Amino acid sequence: MLRLLRYTRRHSTSSSAAATTASAVPLTSPAFAVFGANTGVGKTLVSAGLVASLLASPSPSPSTVAYLKPLQTGYPDDSDARFVFDRAPALLRRLPLAGGGASTRLVASNHTLFPSPAVDPLPERQDAVVNYGGEEGVEEKALVCRTVYAWREPVSPHLAAEREGMPVEDEEVRWLVDRWLAEEDGGGEVWKVLETAGGVASPGPSGTLQCDLYRSSRLPAVLVGDGRLGGISSTLSAYETLLLRGYDVGSVILEDRGLSNDRFLLSYLRKRVPVHVLPPIPEDPKDDLTDWFSESSSAFSSLKDSLQSFHSRRVQRLNSMQRKSKDLLWWPFTQHDLVPVDSVTVIDSRFGENFSAYKVKDKTIVPQFDACASWWTQGPDSNLQIELARDMGYAAARYGHVMFPENVHEPALRCAELLLGGVGKDWASRVYFSDNGSTAIEIALKMAFRKYACDHGIIVDSEKDITSEGSVHFKVLALNGSYHGDTLGAMEAQAPSAYTSFLQQPWYSGRGLFLDPPTVDTSSAANVYVSYISQQLSQYAMSNNSEHIAALIIEPVIQGAGGMHLIDPLFQRLLVKECKNRKIPVIFDEVFTGFWRLGVESASELLGCFPDISCYAKLMTGGIVPLAATLATEPIFEAFRSDSKLTALLHGHSYTAHPMGCTAAVKAIQWYKDPSTNSNIDLDRMKLKELWDGALVNHLSSLPNVKRVVSLGTLCAIELKAEGSDAGYASLYASSLIRQLREEDNIYARPLGNVIYLMCGPCTTRDSCTRQLTKVLCRLQKLN
């Protein structure tokens, strides 16, 4: 039998404890959440009928059915758990005691964990034993009913919690639901039924909507529809609200009020979801509903079968995904021969910073911290994720997609305004949209080269494309260890590396002068830096008459894919100054570093200087959809103006400034910098508060197997000491450590050779960062 949930409220269910111990949810046990299209549609009747149908099933059948009512108001006069506890056994008693089949002994219990202080007297725990069925042998089953939080006043939980002085945080509810889901009987199959309160969008005790409150568990939903006049509208609204939040709806069930609502719903939903019909519910309050439940038994049996089928299909698909992915997919940056089938991570969903990863061996869903922020794109907490989904749905419904040249729409215009007022403040005047960071870089290079050609008299007649020199070759000034994307032009602007080798890019020639950047900030080195930069540029100009350094391109402060190297900001600042003195346009590649990744909105704030052109992507949309932007000064824009279309910037793609991406960017950009939505913002200094625990970072840096640690903004990178083939991008030195972090610590990390890193979002709590960093520290200590 399921062990009784015994927890001390406030001590074991605080927000920090809740987040620390998120549980693995076994899929060996079918579990469903019963949502209602509104209040009064019969959720508890459906729960009781489903429970009775499960317990009445012939063998093989569930040995235990667990029912949970997390939030109950109107208690104790109204108790849904007590109704299920009373009604299900009463229905089972009506089964014949003779005539074949096993005799069943049902042990039932009902208990309330946390009643409000206003509940008086406190109801006692209820226990009962019921025998039903045939006479062949004895089979024992259990019904375990629980109410978690109960308030006396029959109002919405958010009002009851306020009026009765018993507030409940979302994480408390989620933590206890997780514990309940993780409980296993050990003696047979367990079915779990969670019944929500009110309608899909009814508030919980904190004011969070029911559909958002339980989203972390993402239990498949049984939607109890409304058979009344107007019920089609409320049922479809509830259905689409659940879908918009990423729920799967296993079945819809509703009362037949003679309006054929079920037929319309089945047609409208195109048979994607089974729709079950219950007979009219008697309105006489004296009716004990015994006859109604008997009449409804076939509908509940059909509901049970459709839910069982849904669960079986889900598990079967999840079990097959590792093998099929190896046979069908071609992953980027991955040597398939180094990826065993059982190491493929099967992602069922995402909630905030966590994957919900399916463990095939254990058949469980576990929360797994996305420590690489899904290739540096992710910024949303769970609240922003929901907001982005809703806003993007609106943009898709309103605009679909519309072409951009010579056109304007509100999402693109508002996004441009926010970009120029944020990361482009005080320097940029134009926004050029594209689809990804690499494309944004190529656009920036075209901008810079045109500007350089105009400033240095290289273009004589722009309309006829005539230059002052017979053969002109433009190159970039860049840094060794840099990375600016995977498209051919972007790769030409970066130093030789594993990404640009002949195996990867046979056309690569490396069109640039690549300097060795210092990684130690020493102000006394300023004169040395200036001398080195000037000498390199002068020597190159003297030895290459037809070749021009026509742009500087750098990743400000941190080189990402090159190994998370912290570049001396003084060196980069002096490099920018020298290039501007020589009228060489300056490009900042902020695809990785922009939008609070390094603790400030733009890394230019850390350098103390501005570019002429800058590129943004990844975090710009919250990482929910691809979009990029290249920002430029007005003089850059002016270099493309004339009476001829041939001088325009002839670059673009079909989905330039797509409304869904611009809408997501508008939401994310504002969300990150608003202290009411992002508690990490230090308003006085307009930067993120420190997210990584300093003592832990110092401890990590002192370990004998650690070469260096970089902790800045949302990034904490750790380079392991390694030599020869164990160092660099191709290194497999960290493989065993990464596997342990994924499989045992539920941290999805992806290394850059012998560099491992943790990356959170701008909204991630410091407590969460500390938990992940502590796990890494423990692993590295054991590695010693």
C-alpha cells in the first residue's frame, strides 16, 4: 500500500527544499490530472467513477488507486476526497459476490494533511475495508485518498488562503505533488488521479492559475467538459488553454444535457481526443447518485480504457526514441560513434530551466537542469516560458508570417525600439533583422566592408561597382580563439580552429589578421598592448598592398565556443580605439554575450566603449524561437544610401523580422530588465546580482585538477587540467564526468573539450545556481 504522506509543512516544503529535491516520476504508474472546463461540471463525479472503474477491473488491474486533491475549499462540509472515499467503495459493493472471478478485499483510507486553522473541529482519518466481486480466491486492493490543503470557506483558494491566514506557496504544492507521484506501492500497478480545483484557469492559493500551478508535473489531462448551454465555448477554451501550456489531453468527458455538445466537440477536435458522454446528472439533492453511477459505468469503463491506451502509447514512444534517434537523426557537433544508444537524452518537455528527461532504463521522468542553456539560448523561468508561448500564439494567429521589405508591423517596430533603447543605447540608430547569429555576423561584415570602402576612397562609382584599385581584398582583424558562426562567410572571419579545418570547411582560407589576446587584466600593460596592436596593423599594411583590414570583429570579454576564455577587457578596449582611429569599422559579436549573459545587458558596458555594428541572437527571444538582429550606427547605414537599388544591402531571408520572433523578443527584453519579473536585477547599477556563490567558486578554483574558473553573470566555466590530446575541443577528458552529471546528478552539461560549464538564465535564482555548483564541486572532488 502507498506509504502515508507525512510531512511537516513549512519545514520540509519551503521553496528551497522543494526545488532541491524534485522527484523522479515513474511512468510505470499511469497518472492523470482531472481538470474542469469550469466549476460545477462534475470533476469529482468523474474522479469517483474512474476510480471505481479501475478498482472493478478484472485482473490484471491496478492493485492501488491513489486519489489526490491538492486544494480543497468549503472543508469539511465539502470534501472531494471524502466523496471518492465513500462513493467508490459503495459502487463496488453493488458488484455480485458470486458467480466467478476473484473476491476482492479493498482497504480504503482518507486523510487531510494540512487543514486551515479555521477548520474546527478537525475531521479524523477515515479507514474502511470493503469486500466485493466473486468467490474465487482473495485479491487485495487499496484506495488511498488524500487532501493536501483545506480551507473552511467555500470560495476560490486564493481568497480562502488570504481570509483564513494560511497562504501556500506554489513550490509547496508542487513539492508535495512530486512526492505523491514518486510514491510506489511495490506490490503491483498503481494508478494516480489528481483532481484540480475549479476550472482550468481558476486561481490557486497564491493566485497562480491551476493550469500553471501543475505544469511542472505535466500530467496528461482528463478534461471534464461542460454539457450546458455555452459549454462548447468553455470546454474548447479550457482545452486550448491546456494545449498552450504544453499539456497532453488524454480524454474529454462531459454530461449529456440534450444539446449534443459532445458531437460538436468530437467534430471540432477532429477526433484527436476521445470524447466520452455521461448521462444527465440528477438535480435532486436527495439522490445519492447510485443509479446514475450504474448507468454511467460503461462511459467510465470507456474512459479508463482510453486513458490506459494513451499511457501505453506514450511509454512505448518514449522507449523507442533513443534507438530511432540513432537510426534517423544527424546531430550537429556530434560524433555519432561516440554516443552509445543508452546515453541519448530523451526530452519529454521543458519547464523553466529544467528538461523533463525520460530515463528509459528506469521508466521515469526526471527534472534535469539545462546547464548549457540549450546552446546558450535559454533565459526563461517557468513564468516567462508561459508568457512567451501565449504571446507567440497571439502573433501567429494575428500575423502568421508577412514579408518584411518596405513593410512594417508592430512586433518588428516595437522590437527595434527596445533594441535601440537597450543594447544599442547611445550609439546605434538602425536595426537589421535576420534569422540567426551566424547570418547576423555576415550582414555585419557586409556593412563594415562597405563603410570601410567608402571612408578610404576605394569605391569610385558605387552604381557601376567600380573601385579605385584593380584588385581589392578585404580582411578582418580578429582574435585567435574566436568563433563567429558556422556559415562560410562567418567562418572566414575567425582564426583557424577545429571548426575551420579542411575536414569541416575545405574552402576556408582565414581572411584576417588574427592577434593573440591576453587573458590577464593588468592596467600597467596598456602601453604594451597599444604598441603590439599598432605594430601588427602597420606590418600587415606594409606587406599587403592590395589587402585591407576592413573590419575588426571580436567577442567582447568572453570567447564562447573557443573555450570560455576571459579576454582582458583593457586589451579589447584599446584594440577598438586603435581601429576607430584608423577608420576601421568595429563589430561586436554579442550573439553569446548579449542580453545579460555576462551580467549586463550588453558586454559593451564591461568594455567601456561602443562598436559601429553589433550582432544579437540567442537570449534575445528568450531562446524560444530563432531571431537575430544586427545593429548599426547611422554612418554605417548612410554608406548604403543612393538612388540605385544596387547599392542597397542585398541580403535577407524569407523569414526576416517574422512576427512571432519579434513578439518573443519584445517580451523577453522587457522581462529580463524589469525587477517585478526578474528579482535578479540590481536596479541601482542595472546589472544582475551575483548568481554564483563566491566561496564555492574559490573552492573549485583551488582543486588540483582545475586549471581555471571563470564566473561572470550567468556563466560559470571550469577548465580541467589536461595535456596533449586531453586538452582542447577534441578532448574526451571530461566524458565520464559529464555522464555522471547527467545520469546521477540530473545536470545536463555539454563540454567544450576539457572545459565544462554551467549556464543559467538571467532569471535563475541564486539558490538554484548554488545547488548545481555544489553538485559539480562534489563530482570534481571525487574525480581527484
